[in-house]
Amino acid sequence: MPTTTPLIIGQASQPVPLLPRMANRHGLIAGATGTGKTVTLQCLAEEFSLQGVPVFLADVKGDLSGISQPGKEHPRIRERVDSMGLSDFEYRGFPVTFWDVFGAQGHPVRTTISELGPLLLSRLLNLNETQQGVLALVFRVADDNGWLLLDIKDLRSMLRYVAENAREFRTLYGNISAASVGAIQRRLITLESQGGKKLLGEPALNLDDLMQTDNQGLGMINILAADKLMEAPDLYGTFLLWMMSELFENLPEVGDRDKPRLVLFFDEAHLMFDDTPEALLDKIEQVVRLIRSKGVGVYFVTQNPLDIPENVLGQLGNRVQHALRAYTPKDQKAVRAAAQTFRPNPKLDTVAAITEMGVGEALVSTLDGKGRPRIVQRALIRPPRSQIGPITRKLRKELMGTSIVAGIYDKPVDRKSAYEVLSARAEQMAREHEAQEVEKAREKELKKASRGRGGRQRQTVMESFFKSAARAVGSQIGRQVIRGVLGSLLGGKRR
Ligand SMILES: Nc1ncnc2c1ncn2[C@@H]1O[C@H](COP(=O)(O)OP(=O)(O)OP(=O)(O)O)[C@@H](O)[C@H]1O
Ligand SMILES: [Mg+2]
């Protein structure tokens, strides 16, 4: 049964606790490659789940699906269990929900263009200020008309619409440069090829689905397949930022609770901050600061703490620092910087420890009951209860088939939105235009025919031809026929 006793992260001279009611004060897991970050994340996720706290994590290397299965007996694990005196240790699996933007390794996870919003979308598309202005304008025009921006084709048709009516919009909304519109259209092509087409659309992720517990009250562990997603770092980083801000905007204020409502682990967290414009960084900093009062804890996982902007780093109360290498002067500087972020322990040389520690060992400092950082300890991290490393594809499929969200997200839905509205509008306008053209051409032919010899007969032929052609207008094929016929009749003019 879930309880709210301290989570035990590892063992120094004493067990190292993480207090559940301080878990929303965020955290950091750092360390060089292969030093144990992922296993630490796995252990923390397990401990939260046992307390009934749901977890979301990005699985960058595809090695976290093993959380769903009990670990296998191994001398190294057993040795750790014994040396730490973990009397309650048992191998066990945890309830998981698999998610995947590409829909292959998990249930599809989607959001919409409007939920993403102009700020994050600008970051995703790498837009300059002028282009950002155009994008913001497109959102406004869509809003003012009540047209939904759900998927990329909605955005595309809105861009086209705005460009075509730039002159009319100028007084109301300001300048719209054709070059900016073109640039955004081109970026959208790249985004589509990177998976944006799958990410942006419906049914969009309902965040409540991340905050589930199983029938025993264990927190659900949501695993986002991020191996392929990582190939488009902007997409990955933006997605994580979206998720955090969406939770922030939608969850009610709860103040300090005895445990978090949800804990997020963001692996390769530097990707959330690289190439991020100042305005967005400010917003991230604010969201990280305020999401705490919504009962959400955010844990960043990265190689080096310096990868995280200072004003975000300053908010990460619970820290696990695995070993760092110190080969180059730059490395050494990073080691010293990492060491200095801790509240010093007179009995411990932090700088030396950071370079010496073995795999699965770390410097740990968590917050005490009053929210103050405890002095840093060198600790052996607890071994996971679940399997280290991935499960088979087959097992993953089976778990997806029985998951609580099975069938909810699997099929995309394309409801009426800006694209459909604008297509219908364009269709209607084209139809009216065609009808006018047909009428004009008919009058012209009639005039010509009545002037010529034997006109009476030709007139009837032409008349009946245009009548039937005009009837065909409205169906796509009919319109194309007419366009072709009229095109050659009227001197090859194309519209
Ligand atoms: N707490 C632990 N208990 C037992 N074994 C561990 C522990 N931590 C790490 N290990 C062992 O070390 C291996 C490497 O650890 P891990 O995958 O967590 O490294 P990492 O820091 O995530 O590396 P990368 O940056 O390459 O992803 C694990 O596969 C596991 O065998
Ligand atoms: Mg790892």
C-alpha cells in the first residue's frame, strides 16, 4: 500500500532520504556518461510509484522499459542490497504506460498548434522576430474568425490566406511580409519531415491520463519513447517545454502537499535550453518556479549541471551528482562549479569525490523538512527493483494492448478546423468565379456567332455545350473540364 515515508535514494553513513513533501522542490541528476544517471532515475521513479505518485519520463536511450518487469537476480545487485541493509528489497515490476510521438513504441502523443501556441511554435520553427510577428498575427486572425488551428495543414492554409489578403489585413493587424510567410512555410516542411505531422493533431493528449494510479494505488509510470524524437532535438526540447507549461496552465493551485501530484523527469535536459530565446527562457524559469505550487516536481537529467541556466538550476533543491571527468581545463572548471553548488560537508572533499566516484555512486543533497539543502553526502545509490535495460518489442506491444489508454489515442481524428473552413471558402469562391467566366464566355460566343454566317446553328451548339458545362461546374471534374476548355477557347489564359 502506498505510504508517504521518505524515499530512500541511497546509503551514505546513513540512509539518504528524499522527503515526499519536498519532492515538488524539484531536482537534478547529473553525471558523465555511464555513471548511473538512468538507473538513479529508474530508482526514483520506482520509489515515487510506490508512494502512489505518477511519474512521466523521457526515455532517451530506450533503456527504461524494463521498469515494467521485475529485475533479475544478479550478484552486483545483491551485494548492493546487502551492503545497504535494504530489508524491504524485492524484485518487482511497475505499472507503465508507453507513449510515442511516432505511435510505434507507445500510444501516440499529440498536441495541437493552438495548444502549442505562437511562442513555442516560433522556437520550434526557429523563427526570427519578424517571422514571429507574422505567426502571432496568424493566430490572431484565426482566433478573431473562430477558426481552429489544430494541425500543420491548418497553419499552412492560414498562412496562405493571410498572405493573399495581406493588403486588407494591413490596417487591422499590421504588415505581413510575403518573405516571412514563405520562410515559415519552408520551416513547416522541415517540421513535417521530422515528425511534426504526427505530433500536431488530434486526439490531443489529455494530461489527466498522465496522472493515473493502478488498482493497487501505485503511481503510473509514463514512459515517452524519445530515441527517435531525439534526432530532432528542437522537437524534443519543445515538446517537454510544452508539457511543463500545459500542466502549469491547467492544474489548480494546491500549495504544499504531503507528496507531489506528478513528477516529471526530463533526460538530456540541455535540449530544452539550447538555442532558446531569452523571452522563452524567462518563461521557463517562471514556470519551473510556479509549477511547484501545482504539486508537480520536475527533475532534470543532464551530463553537466552547467547545461542548465543558472536561474533554473537555483530552483533544483534535490540533487544527485554522479561522477564527472576532469581531463581538460574546461572539465576541471565544470567539476569545481558542480562541487560548489552543494552545501559543503567538512568531512568530504567534494571536488575530489566527483572525479573519483564509481558507477552508481553519487554526491547527494536533498532538502530537509524546512526546505533547506542538507550537507552533501557521498552515497551509494540503491539498486532498482525492476529490470535494468529494455524489454522486447513483443512484450511492449502486449503491455500497450492492455494499457488504460488503449484505443483512446491510437487513431488520428481530423475534425473541421481552419484548413477545412478555408478550403470550403476557396471552393465556393472558385465556383462563383467559374460561373461568371462561363457566363461571360457564353455572351461573347453568342455575339460572335450572330455576327457570322450560318450563325444560328453554331449558336445553338455552343449554347447547349456551355449549358451542360455550366451544370457540371460544382463537381471537381466538371470544373477542370471547363477550365481546360475555356482555357483554350479564351486564348490559353490560366487561372
Ligand atoms: N544504482 C545502481 N545499482 C546497480 N547498478 C547500477 C546502478 N547505477 C548504475 N548501475 C550499472 O551501471 C550501468 C550504467 O548506468 P546508467 O545506464 O544509469 O548510466 P548513465 O549515466 O545513464 O549513462 P548514459 O549517460 O550513457 O545514459 C547500468 O546499466 C547498471 O548496470
Ligand atoms: Mg542514461
